[in-house]
Amino acid sequence: MEVNPPKQEHLLALKVMRLTKPTLFTNIPVTCEEKDLPGDLFNQLMRDDPSTVNGAEILMLGEMLTLPQNFGNIFLGETFSSYISVHNDSNQVVKDILVKADLQTSSQRLNLSASNAAVAELKPDCCIDDVIHHEVKEIGTHILVCAVSYTTQGGEKMYFRKFFKFQVLKPLDVKTKFYNAESDLSSVTDEVFLEAQIQNITTSPMFMEKVSLEPSIMYNVAELNSVNQAGECVTTFGSRAYLQPMDTRQYLYCLKPKKEFAEKAGIIKGVTVIGKLDIVWKTNLGERGRLQTSQLQRMAPGYGDVRLSLEAIPDTVNLEEPFHITCKITNCSERTMDLVLEMCNTNSIHWCGISGRQLGKLHPSSSLCLALTLLSSVQGLQSVSGLRLTDTFLKRTYEYDDIAQVCVVSSAIKVES
């Protein structure tokens, strides 16, 4: 849309047109019966229409290309192309013509001119043409500023500008979720699962050419968006990679810390940079768009000074019969601990063994495994709680409740493994 056009009459005329691909036009047939007043007129017009298919004129199968009737929508990640033409409308030779095109955004001003050199002269009815391209990387209002300066035959220097304002819209809505999967070896090898939800918020379908995760230097990534069928790798979305308007698709990635970073940093703590998503798509007649998200950050799970995890626990146990679990204790602090284990009974879960026993010294990043015995006096889904670890050096106690859940059934019921 052109705003504040110049009021002064100039020898040169500036024309700016956005370059975009045509769209498909579908023929909409209008038919009637032969006994109606038009008779066979409408059918004859459809037979003569080059956009219809012979013998199937009323099925709306024919499609033709039609030129854009307006400026159209511009989406983030697409390439904005524009044709700029300066024409000499006068009957005199104009000298020292300089055409400059700048794109003004909310944060910066970019020079898009292919050449900043002035044209020596422009004869009557001649023109200067230029095509500019720019990959749009910001959302919001953009203003294309076209400035023309020249010198008349009388030596008078002339100058005028035109402004073209347009909006850049958001094509995709990207949401991410992180899931922490603890391994059974050490927290330094814990896997991180990233789920990316991508929604097409435009009014036309998209062909998703590529959706990939570029990991940071700390992680290796594995894509979980394909399956093997008959020895062939097939995407979980099927053979068609089209994303219809307002449809959402989920992509899943598994990240694992690299060995050198895990060994150097020990247990990965705090906020870590995971990487960024790279999305490439095509619309309509192959118009290409690309988006890269900012660096995705994940808060590593905090375990405090001491981490307690379960290595083994049965799913189902018998009422009032002992069962065994295996716990793993890891020193996540940077100091040596001297730990004492206490076991507190609950209304349903009872610990078997001596409470208050010494576990000995545990050095930083070291672990130890404990085999413990319990029994339940209540049926149903019961929570394992009541473990206490005390560091005798600092007189600090760490409480662990709701560690896991077990299903307690009557001993008269036969439990199949």
C-alpha cells in the first residue's frame, strides 16, 4: 500500500511491483436445462472455455494460472522480491540518476539496492529496471523506501521518495516440550526427549520439506520420526508431507550428552542449550520458506545434594509378603558425605531391617546400591515412602517420599508374570 505519494511533478516516474508466483484458478460452471430460457448457451460457453476439460466441463476439473490481484500475504521466512522501474516521462534527457531502495523494519534499516552507482543519463521513454530480493526475518510492519535523485538539463537537482508499507505474518506456530529420561547407569548419560509441535496457521497447505534439530555441541541427536517397513525407512506421517491449514504435527527427537562433556562436567546441572529447529517448507507453486528457532534451552532436573533412584522394583506384590527393591544413592554435591540410612514405616508400607545403619563415606559423583526389603499390610496401589538419609558431617537430613508405587494383591489371587 502506497502512503504519502509525492505532490511535486517530476520528470521521472517510479513504479514498484511485488514479484510473486501466480495462483490456481478453478472454473466454476454455471449450467441450466435446455428447456430454460438460456437454452444451450451456458453449456456452449463452457465448451469454449479453455480452462475446462473436454467432455467433463461441469466437473470443475480445469485449472488455470491467474495473476495476483493484490499485494498478497508475506510470511516470515519467505523471500520478498520486488521489481522497481524508473521511467523518463519527459521529452528531455535526465542525468545522474540514482535509485535507492531501503527496507525499514522495527529494529533496522537494510539497503536492498543491487547497485549504488548512478546512471549517467536517461533518454526520453527509457527506463531503469532493478529487482531486489530479501529473506524476511522479522514479524510486523515493513516499509519499502524507494528514493530517486537526478539532475535536469538545466542543472537542477531533483529528489523524491515513495513509501510502500506491508505486514509480515507468522506462518507457523511452534511449541516445544522437554521430557527427561533417567538412565540406569549414571545421570550424566540421561537422555532428553524433545517434542516439537508445528502448526500451519496460514490459509494454504504446506509441503514440509525438512524439519530437523541442529543440536548444540554438548549433545548428539537422533530423530524419531520414521519407522522401518520391509527394510525401507518411512516417515511416521506417511508418504504425503502436506500440512493443511490449522493442522498440527508432532516431531520427536532424542538427545544424549556427548561423552566428553559428560565426563568433564560430571552431572549436567542448570540451564543447558539444546539446539535449534530448522524448518523448510514450500507453498502453492513451490515458493520456499525457511525458519530457524532461537536456541532452545532446557532446565536440567535438580536432584539436590543427594539423588535417590530405584534400580529394581516389582510391579505387583502379595499382601503381607516381603518383597525386595534396589535403590541407588548418588552424591551430586562437590563434597564427601558420611551417610546414615533411616527407614520410617507408613500406614501401609513397613520396612524390614535395621533403621539408622551407617552407609559410610560417599565421594562426589560416586554412587552405591542398596537392597531393601518391605511388606505391605494394605491392598491396592501403595506408595513407597519413608526413606531418610542424614549427612553426619553437616547434620543435614534428606527425606524421600513417594519414591514409587506397587500394586498389592491378596495372596489368594494368583499373579501371572
